[in-house]
Amino acid sequence: MSSDEIVDPTVQNDASIKRVLLHLVLPFGALVLVVGAIAAIGLHSYRSTRAGVVALTHELLGAVQQNISQEVSDYIMPAMAGNIIASGMITHAPPQVADRVFNSYGAAMLQSVPQLQSFYLGDEDGHFRLITRGPDGKNQEHTTFEVHDGKQVYHREFYTDDGVKTGEEYTDATGYDPRKRPWYTNTEGKTDTQWTQPYLFATARQFVMTSSLRFKGSNGHTYVFATNISLNELSTFLDHLKVGKTGNAIILDSKGRVIAGRNIMQQAEAAGWDPNKMVLDPKTHPVFARGYDHYRVRGFGPRSFELNGKRYVTIASPLKNSAEGWILLLSAPESDFANFARQSSQQSLQFAGIIIVFSLVLAGFLVRQVRRSERVARKLGQQGAQIAHETAAVQQVAATPRLFDPTAEPLVLTEQLVHITDARRASIWRLLHDGAAMICEDSYDQKQDAHSGGFEMSRADLGDLFETIEAGDVLTVENAATDERTRQFERLVMRELGTRMLAIYPIHGPKGIMGGLVLEDAHMAPHLLYFVDLMASIAGIRLAETADDAGTHALAAEDIPGTAASATPLPAPRYDNMLMQAPQVAGVSTSGIYPSVAVLVITFSDPVVDGEAETQSLLQLINALATDVQRISRERGLFAVEVAGHRMICMAGCTVEEDPTAIIRIADAALTMRETFMATLAAANLEPVFAMGLDYGAAFGGAVGEDPKVFNLWGQTVSLAELMAQGASDGGTIQVTDRVYQALRDRYLFRSRGSFFAPHLGLGRAYILAARR
């Protein structure tokens, strides 16, 4: 390096430092001081004026709030005090006149208190009485819950307001039990007045709440006295109330549901007469909705905020002596109380703002330039880090042993693709030789940190996607569910994880397109085309090796133990109560725990027959299916086959020594049985009316009973196999557990079925056994 290129960082240029101080630091510092002073003065003036306006507004709203609180307390007081008075009257009255006391009290209260709608009286034996207003709000109706000739009925008697009876009728009351009604159940274990949630009567256009009180009568019975009170009159009061010039008030419960307020009936109609849906809508009540949000965050008290360029003041306070959780919410614009002060403060802020804006324009240019420089520096740093990240990933892939060995799983490829592209899942799919299907070589889920594979997809299900991959173009879709080419793939594969974005990169081989590299929710993939193409090329080399090596390691069916005739014939099965009895040979009939049992459960739909001829035809068909099961079970060397109603249970591997071939033999038997059943049922012009479930694991069993003894098997393996059969989505399918999939993924093709719940075990994954490889 020449001496001209050597820089001494300790040497400073005095001229440059002075230029920076004079041209940048001093002007900028003076500008900051001026702007700060103007902003501080204007802000102080604004805050002082606004504080006075807010204090005045709060005082006025506080006075209105006290008035409304007293009105609400007076409105609902008859319901609360009436419960205490009525319960005392009924308690001290002789039992034979208790009903008269109830009717007299109710009639008098309905005539004198307009907001009261009805009264209930029930006891622990299910007796029930009701007195209520007529449908038109006039006259009265007395109802008693009675039992006539073993039938529950309502005995209704109609009276005028003067007590003259005008008629009666009996209506059906089957299934009614007052002890199960909310007004009765919410008083259990309580001695004070309880309130129900409001509910609406659409026909009478009444918004009603019920207060109830539990008490002991002089006869030892437990009674519940309830009063229905209408909230319509309370809403009418609030509807005509004005806070300031344009403000108003509303009453809510603790969950934000509207109890009373302006246009309550219109809200009820919009909510379909469902009180739980009568909540504050920000579109129709934006000020109240914002005020309620402030209450939920900060609690009771006055609050100020700005909405749509306008200042508002709200006050939230609890309503004493009311139903638990009622909230009074008042709102009014600040301008209704002190518009002159607001205008003065706004003008002051406007003048200060004009000066500040002009002052900040010059500083803005400087800040903009500095931020540009910083942004460029950050991008350069990010690019460098990304390059280093990609380099490390490529080095890790290159250092992987047996990278191009088709017998080794390509775990490193999918893992590095997920980590570099920030994808949720990456998978490698291989087109089979005839192009009729694709098989997943490996799939890696970043969130679960788990690999899977062996899934098979057919061209019949995903024809458009196959054509897209074979065209050799990169496919990127923001929402796979909305694209015709990827909609079916999203339903079968992606929906299970909830992914949306899909990117498919073709994998080229020496003979053309060999498959596809699939990334789900890969946000960085569009910026890493070089890296993804490199991984696709490596995958192409692997797939080419796999295609050349296909079938060289697969076992022929006759090589699987038990699939051909054994040199030593097994003892002849006994057909007493099983389709195929467990053979009585050493090591097989021993009772105990079997470590590797494969259980296949076949369920059939219950037949519906009509007539002797149809019954005989069905029995012949069932006999043919049973004969096929016996034949296939012998050929595949199964242990035993039990029949229980519409179920068949096939077992293999019931030995004290672990039998690794049991699951292969029973899977092969299941596929053969399925093909045989489908052909037999099709010949009989019947739809597939069977489903199969398969599990693999430990179980215990043994011979039970006296001669002739029968073999029985217990354990979670049997239960899960039956659960798989019962949960099969379509007839004629073989649904298996994750344990079967892990054991057979190298020999058979599977489709993902999704998650299932097993009692005492929790969530698991299920697959559909499709075919042999």
C-alpha cells in the first residue's frame, strides 16, 4: 500500500469543523430553540383554556348524571322494594290465602306502577303462578301452572282492571318447569334480590328485566317471587333528554349491551330482537362507542377525546340501586358549553403552528437527507447479512453426507429452504413415471419442527396444478384458496396449517420436469430466486437418482412373511365364534402383552331389508364377503379375525416377540380386502358401505372362557383402530394413525387426513392409506 493511501484518523481538519458548526449546528440549534419556545407558549395557552372548558363541561355533565341516576333509581325501585314487600306479605299470610295475597298485590301494583309488567311466584315443587298485563297494556291475566289428567297445562283467567272476570282458557304447558327458568335459578344460595339479563318481547315491543327474591314461607316451602319491569319508559326518558345542546345519555351493562337509550326499539329490530346483539355500533353511535372504550380502559369518570375533528366530553358512572353492572354514559361536544374558549385556543395554536411549520421545513430537508443515508446503509448491511446467511446455508447443504443418495431423506434441503426464505413449510414433490400422481419426498414444518412425507396426490384431483408444474414456470399465489390452479391443493394440504401464500418452483431433470419445490407463506422467496433455484437443482439431481433407483429396494408381495403358503402348515382354524380362530401354536396362544400388534377394524353400515327374498340375497352377499376375509387373512398370515355385529376385527403380530412384519402383512391385507369388497359390492349394484381403520402398537390379550375358548384383545391400539374406522370421511377408505404412517411411509402412499381427538390421548394426526408404492 502506498503512503498516499494511508489515513491517520487522529488528524482533523479545523476548517471543516468550523464549517459544520457555522452552517449546520448553530442554525439548527437556534431553530430548535425558537420552535420550542413558540410551541411551549402556544401549548400552555391551549392547555389552560382547554382545562377550563373541560372542567366546566365536567361539572355540567356531573349535575346531569346525578339527575339521571336518581331517575333510574326511582324507576327500578318498585321492582326491588316490591319483591321485599310481597315476600313479607306471602310469608306471614296463612298458606290457604297465599295465592289471594299474591293476586291482590300484583293487581294493585300493575294498576298503580306503569313500568311493572308482570309478577311470578314459584316454589321448589314446581308450582307456578303469574299475573301480567294484557297484550294491549290494559286489563290483567292470571295464569296458574296445573296438571289435569296427567297433562301439564296453563290455566289462564282474564280480568278487567276493576277485577271483573271476562273469561278463561287452558293451553298446553308440556315440558315447562319454572325451576329451570333464569329468574328462579339465579337466586339459588342467595338471599338478596337478583336480576336477570334483559330480554325482548318482539310482539309486545317490550324490553324487560326480571328481579327475583328467594324466601321461606310459613309452611316451610321455599318460594321465589319475581317482578318483570319494562325498560321502555326509561328509554323514553333518555330519548327526550338533552345534555347541553346536542349531547345525550345511554345506559349499558358491564358487557357493553344497551339497556336504555335513544331509539332503543330501532336497535332491537336491527339486532333481530336479541339482547346479546344490542351492543354499541361505532357506525351508528361513534361517540358513545369511543366513550365506552375509554371506560373499559380507564374506569369510571370524565374523559375527553377527539373524533372526526371534533372534541367531545363523556362521563361514565355506576348506577346505584340498579342491576349489577349498569353504567350511565353521557356525552356532549365541548363546543356546547364553551365554544368561544375553544375558538380562541384554536386560533392561538394556528398562529403558532404556521410559524412552526415554516421553521421546520428547512430542518425537514436536513432530516430527510440524513435518513436517506441511514436507510441506504441499513440496506447494505441487510444485504450483506443475507448473503452471509445464504452462504452458510449452501455450505451446510454441501457438507451433508449422502446428499444425492436416493435412499437418504432430503431433510437438509427443506430445512434450509424454510430458514432462508422464512417459510412456514417447505416440501419436495416428485412426479411419478406416468405423470398420474405426485408423491411428497419430504415436508418440513418450521413451527412444529417436524418432517413428514409420503403423501400422494393424483392428477384427477389436481389437474390444473400438474399442468402448471409441467409447464416449467414459477407459480406465486398470494391466496391459494382463490386461484383455480391451487384451490384444491390449498384444501387438501395447506388448510390444515392455515397457510395462504403459495410458491411453486419446477424441478428440472435430465428428462424434463421431474417435480416441484413448494413453499408456503415464504415471505422472502421473491428476493432469493438464486438460492431457491440452486436448491431446486440439487433436488432435481436427487429425483433423477430416485427415478433410476425406483423399485430396486421394494419387497415383492411374496417376500413378505406370511403372504405365501408356509412350508410348515398352520393348524386348521376352528370356526366356532370367529371367522378365523387364533392358531394354537407355541408363542402365539400365550396370554400377555404383545409389543407390535397391528389391528384392522372394518365397519359396515347397518342393512335395511324388506321381505324374505331381499334378506336371503343380503345373507348371500355377507357370506361372500366373510369368505373373502377368511381367504385373504390366511394368505397374509393374520393371527385371528373376530366378528361383532357390523364390525370385523383383524389382528396380526399377537406374539410376545416383536413382529416387524405384522403391520406390512395387515396393510397388504387391508388393500386387498378393499379391492375385493369394492368389486363384490359393485357387482351387487351397491355403494361402498364399509370403512376401515388401522393402528399399530402394543396391546394385551389372551384366551378367555371355557372350552371352546376364544381369543380376545384389548388396549389403545384396538380403540384407535375402531376410532379410525368410525371417523373415515368416505366409504371404502382406509384411515390410519400416525404410528402406521411412520411405519409404512416408505412402502405405501398416503394422503393427509388432518387432526383427530382421541379420549385420554388428546390430538393426533390421521392419514388415508391409498396404495402400494
